Amino acid sequence: MNRPWFITLLFLFPVIARGQTPAPLRFEHLTARDGLAHNVVYAILQDRQGFLWFGTDNGLSKYDGYTFTNYRKIPGDTTSLSGNAVIRLMEDRQGNLWLGMLGQGLCKFDRRTERFTSYGPTPHTLSQGSIQSLVEDAEGQVWVVNGNPELRRFDPRTGAYSRFNYADLLTDRPGRRPHLHDVYRDRSGTIWAGSTRGLHRMHPDGAGQPPGIRFTTWPFGPVWEIFEDHAGVLWVITGRGLGRFDRKSGRLTPLPYRLDPSPAVNALINRNLRHLSEDHLGNLWMGTNTHGLVRLDRDRTRFEAVGHDPGHPQSLRANLVRTTLVDRSGLLWAGVWGEGVAKANPGQQPFRHYRPLPGTASALSNKYVDAILEDRSGTVWLATGAGLDRLDPQTGRFTNYRFEDGRSRDRPVYVNALLEDRDGNLWVGSQGDLARFDRRTGTFTSYTRDSLRYPGLGGNTKIIALYEDRQGLIWLGTQNGLKSFDRRTGRVVHYAYDPRNSKGIADAWAIALCEDRHGNLWVGSGSVALNRLDRRTGVFTHFRPDPRRSGSITSDVVPAIFQDSKGNLWFGTAGGGLCRFDEEKQTFQAFTQADGLADHSIYSIQEDNSGQLWLGTSKGLSRFSFADRTFINYDRSDGLPEGGFRIARCRGRSGMLYFGGENGFTAFDPRRLTTNRHVPPVAVTQIRLFDRPLPPGRASGALNLNYDENFLSFEFSALNYANPGKNQYAYRLEGLEENWVRSGSRRQATYTDLDPGTYVFRVRGSNNDGVWNRRGTSVRFVIHPPWWQTVWFRLVAAGVLLLGAFSAVRLYTRERLNRQRQEMKRVLEAQEGERQRLAADLHDDLGATLAAIKVQLEIAHEPDDGLSRPIRLLEKAILDLRHISHNLMPPEFSRLGLTEALRDTVSRTEANAGISFLFISFGPERRLDHEVELTIYRIAVELIQNAVRHARARQVTIQLIFYPQHLSLLVEDDGHGYAALARTRPAGIGLRNIRSRVAYLNSKLVVDSGQRGTTVILEVPTLT
């Protein structure tokens, strides 16, 4: 929510409208009680980040708008301050802070490590270590002066002061060096120096000079300080006061201070002017030793002294000012000797507060102000606890008129209510009297005491409110009901409180009065209900809060009633907020703190010239825009008095608003209120790990944390110093939170039990008027996982699991294959055993029997007896039997080996089958395992039999090739292929046997069978 802050250009001049005295500058003081290192402040600096630094008599203070961080000398710690008295401050282009110490030379503060490096004086370079002024030139060199005849150049790279004393170049005669007081760099980069001789301009061309530097000197006499304003004008403070220097002509135009009637006082002030600053309005500010601050207006024609005022508690607390600064938002800061630092806003003094000053007859007579009235002449009248006061707007002086009731002449009568009627008469309501005040004579005429002429006016214990309706009747709100008074006829009508009369007024206390546009009179009571009087019938309608009924009024107590320029009726309640009456629905619309209202108790309502409503509360003022439904709240931090306001309120003809209460009254012009447009920098001021601040080196840059360092707190600040308590914040932790968290004025965020990961903490902030820095700032940090949650561990674990799974599968497969091979081996062994048995039986038994039959036939054979053919068939059968027996188990296979067994089988088959065979053996022959050789042999015999029986081949080629790592068997024929190998037919017994043997050998079999022949290749892995 935006709230006005700067005064517009229309009101830049120090004289306010209608000749009224300007509101005094309001200062807020920060002292050691607030955390400042010491109450003597020598230097103030705002760094590029927006933080404020204060050099004090007891250390260095850093300020973020809320808290101070102090740095002091720690005995034995060479990285701490070299001393505690810091008298000058400078920030270099790298962001390092340079401190001019009292007697200890220079100190450099590293912002990243928060460590100090000291460069003390030495006998051959800097002879005296109290640095009165320092400045960085375009090359990064630091120039220092110490009030002595010394001007030294300090090299930050080497950490050494120049052995050459550049004050030797400023002499008007040999051996007569001037004392140096100030060194300054203007916006063009030119270095200027002020000495007891005058003003000096540095030229780095070094024409003819061994140091490479020369100076131009203007001998004005002692020059204490040099300053360039926003317009580029160079200002010089000499022993005679302030002067304007013309660079082209070299002429100095004096502008001496002459406000005091005493020439001696003026001369004293001129001699002591120091510490120049310029505010955003163009005013020049200077500090003095005796008269506080001196302001020169932007036209450079008028001085004004701003010093300590015993009657103004928010003035400077002392008149010795040692330093000044105007920060980037326009605030003026002043180091006040012994009183810390004072802060004021030269462009924001809209609220002027009036209160009684003991011993001052022309001040407000009493702190209790119950009514305020500006009459048609522009005079402001106040009903106070000590009578009637008149304020002269031109002089700001008050005149008190004591109203006596005749009962006690020792004490003044409390005046509660004021009214100026349509004829210009001023009416005063007191504890029990209604009186007319004669402005010309300053006397009161009591009407209540004249009971003969005005019967019914008496008997009042207290007149709380006075009101004139459109008919000219004067209405009195009293502690005994309501009265109407016709001043022309003297007729009085009393609407007394009667608890038995349900149509009468609901309460004896009538504290607020207002006539609506229909002629009804609304009466706010002190305890029971809101009343509406029908003037025609004399009947009161009561409005009471009813939680069961929507649209009822929110409180029985109504201290304020107001009808705005659009005819809306508004009611300020005690504890129920603001209510608007809807005439059509006869209901009330409530606005409370949930809508932005400062307080639920509203004691006064006043409309300004722009149609905004101003509400007086116990917490200050609230400005309400009904069109926008928005509130802007003002409190003590904006310059309002403590205790808030009560029923007194008034709008003057010029638009000035007045609100009174139990601590005087406040006057202001709402048109002077504009918005603070300064976008504040946002900084993370501290990071806490498990509620312990991180050390500076670790907190800078990217933050790396272990998995168990996951409890983090971030403290942050919007560097807006106008009213830090009203700065607003929003933050978000990327990696955890999707949406921004609006924390209001709370400036800390805490996160617990964060999971490992990469996070970015982002924070935004606004100034006191709700102008946001949307970019904000951020901190990136990484919480590293434990070793068992790291990527490499997961990769290794996954690899181990995959390897284990692969090994298990491989082991299972190997075991399964081994079992299958063992099973196949048992089958093959059984087959071979059966083959051997069959071969032996066929050869020994059946073969022997057939041979014996053949012998018998040959013995009995005679020529031409017909036995020749059977004998030949029997011989063929014996030969076939031998061949079958050989194939079942070749004789001497174990002795001959695979190659010779195949060669013998090929020869036998070729002799019996009538087919051309070619057997080739290639490579270094070697014996294999008996079972392997026998299995290969069986495969080869099966392939040869297929070629002979099924392929109808004319030529068969068998190749047996021995390779180093495997053995290859090729069987190729030129037949028509055999159906057993076709894919569309089920495999025969021979092919199934071949495949089972191939699997047993863990070998590879390739079959290519077609119309032009068949090629079968078997590759068997072997050991080398």
C-alpha cells in the first residue's frame, strides 16, 4: 500500500501556504542504546550496497535499518581495527572500505572476510596518523591528508605511503609547506586539496616535476572543506564561511551566514561551518560546532539554522554536529556530538504537532484538545482543558481565553465543544455552559445562566457536542440527552434519556451529531446504540449490533458521524471499525483492520479536498479511499504524536486538516503528501546454521553444506531508512517452495530438515510506501547428500547389482547348461554303450552265424545246383553287417583318432555307395577329448549318410580343418537337398541327433540346403 512521502515541487520553498510558519524538522536519534558503537560519530558513509557505516569514537558501526553490527579493536588480533577512533570513511572501486583512524593511519576492511588490514604511520612517510581526509583517484591510488604539512599518496597494491611529500608542491616559498585540511575528487575525476594557503587543483601530467604531479593554487587563505553539488558547482568553506568557486575565472564568491542579529555570532558560525551535503531538493546542509545544522536553500539565497529546541522534543539533541550525509533516498543524517546520529527527512515534514510548552505563554494552553474550528476569517480556535485558544497561523502563537463558570475562579473551565453559526457567532460548550464568544472583546456571554430568557438550557453536566442544522437550530449533545436551541426565539427542546421510553434516545450520552440530506438527525451515543431522530415525529430509531443479522452496525458506541461530499453517511465506532450506511437497504457496510484500517476504534472523521476520508484513531491517522477500498496508515514513526487522536477534527479553507487528542493537536496539508519512490536495495544480512551465524568467509558466495547441515535461517533487510518498520517482504526458496511467501514486516525465514539438493533463496522488499524491489537478492546453496546417497555411490551400487544379477544369471545358465550337457553326456554314453554292444553282437554273434551258414553252403554247393546266388547274397549280407558294425563302433577308434576314423569311414562308404568322395584334412592335427572326437565323428557319419541316402549326390566333400581355437567340419554335396533339413517339415531323427550333439559340444552349426546341394558347417571350440 503506497503512502505519501516526499513534498512535491510546489512546496519546495521554506514558507508554507498562507504565511504559516514551517513545520520544524523532525529528527529521529540513534544512540548507543539502539546498538550504535558510541554516541560520538565522526563520519557517515553509505556503501554501494546501501548499508550505512558510522565511524565513532569507539569503533565502526554497520546499520541495516534495524540493527547495528559493531567492529572494534581486539587486543592481540591483527585482523581487527588498529584503534577504536574512526574519523573518516571511504569506499574504493573494489568495494573495500577504507577507514581514516585517529593516530593509527589507514585501515582497509575486506567486506568478504570482514577482516581489517592496518597501514600505520612511519617516520619516513606518514609522520602523523590522524587521517582527516582521504580520496581515491582515477588510478586507484588513495590520497590522504592529516592536518599537518603532509599530502601523501598511498598505493593499495604495495601497502605503502609515498616517500615524497606532495605538500612540497604547494609551497609559496621554499621550506614553507601549508597544512592540509581536505582532499576531494569531483565528478570529472579532478583532485582538489584545501590547505592553509588556499585551494589547489591537481594536474597529473607532471610537466617538469619529478613526482609526475603539478598543482594550480588559488591563495584564498585557509580552505577547510571542498564540495561539488548536483549542478556541478564547487563549494569551498574558508575561514570566512561558505563560498562558491568558479573554475573558469578562478573567482570565489562568498555566501556568508548572517541570520543572527549579532555579527560576532555570525562570524562564529561562518568560521565553524563544516561537513557539506546536498539533499534531493537541492538544499545545502552544513554542520556547526555551536548552532547545529545550517541549511542553504536551493536558490542559494536564504540560510536557516536548524538546531536544538528545548520546546521541540524531536529537534536535534545538541548543537555540535561533526558530520552529515544525505543518503540515496533523500534522508539527512547528522552525527551529533554525544548524542549519536540524528536522522531527518528534509522533504517530508507534513505533520506539525502543537503541544503546550511550560513557561511559554504563547504556546498551546493545555494538552487536551476536544474541538478544533477554523472560522471564516481563517483563525483557528481550539477547545482545550484550559479554556479557549486562538492560533495565529502567521506567527504560530497562541492566545488563551479563560472561560469561567462562576463556580471556581481558581481554575479554568474545560471547553469541550465549538461551533461557528451561519451568522459568524462563535459558540463554546463547556462542562455545563453554553456561551457565545465575542472575538472583539475576548469575552464570553453565558446562555445557560440566563434561565429566564433561555429556560431549559441549564442543568447540563457536560456539553460534549455542538451542531447547527440547515434550519439554523443549534443542537447540544450532553451527558443528559439531546437538546435543540433556537437562538432567535430562545426555545429549547430537550430529548432526555428515559430508559422506559423505547422511542426516545437510547442513551444519556449524546457524543456525536450529524444531519443527513433528508433532515434526519443522527446521534452517536456513549454506550447503548446509534440513534436517528425523525424531526417530524420526534421518534428515535435505534441501530444496535446484531451478530445474527447481516448488515447491522458493528458497535453500540459511535464517537464520530460524518456525511461526505457525495452524501455517504459514515460512522466511526469504538471497537467496530468504520461503517457506511446504505440508505436503500438500511444496512451498514463495515471496514475493519482486516481491510487495512489501523485500529478498530475511530473517534473522528474528516474529508479532504480530494474526497479522501481521514480517520482519527488511538494509533494515529488512517486515510481511506472509498473508490479503491484502500487504507494508508500514519503513526508515530511518520511524525504523529503518541496517544493518537480523539473527537477533535477540522478542515480549513486552505485544505489544512487538524486533528486533536490528549497530547495537543496536529496540523497538515494532505496535498504535501506524495509517495516515496525510492526502490530499496535488498540484502541478506545474516545466515544462521542451527541458529548460529555463519562465519563471514563461508557466508559469501555459493554456500556448500553437508547433509546434516540442513537447518537454515535467513535474515534480510530492505535498505530503506525512512521508516524501516513499515518495509514489507516476500521470499521463496526455489527447490522447495513454488509460491512467494509474503511475510509482512517480518524479515526472517527459517527452513528445517531440508533434503539434499540445490536451492536458491530469493527475497524481495518494499519501502515504507509499498514500492517494491521486485528483483531483490538471492543466495544459492547446495546441501550435499551423504555418501550413500551420492550419484557415484548409486552408480556403483547399480553396477554391483547389475553385475551380481548378470553373474547370477550367467551362473544359473552355466549350471543349467552343465546339467544339460551332463544329461546329454549320459544319453550319448548310453547310446555309445549300446552301439558298442550292438556292434559286438552283430560282429561276433550274427556275423559268425552268417559266416558258418556261408561255409556250409559252400561245402554243399555243386555246380548248377542253384546255390550260387544265395551264397552271393549271404556274402553281401556279411559285408553289410561288417559295415554296419564298423559304423556303430569303428575298430581301434581310440587308437586311430578322429581324422583317420573319418578317412576310413569315407573310404568304406565310397566303396559301397558308388559315389565320389573327397576327404581333406588341413591344419596341425591334434587329438581332442575322446567324447568330443566321438561326437564329431557321429555328426560327420550322420551327415555323410544323409548325403548318400537322401540327397542323391554324385560327389561329397568332407573337410576337417584344425584352427588354433576351434575345429571346423564341412560336409558338402551336389545333391537335390534332403527334406529333413527343410524348414517346413519336422526334423528327422538324424537331424535331431545332430542338433543334440551340437548342443552338447556347445558348438555352432550352419546348414545351407537347396536344389543345388547341401553345405553343412560345424565349428567346435577347442583348447589351444
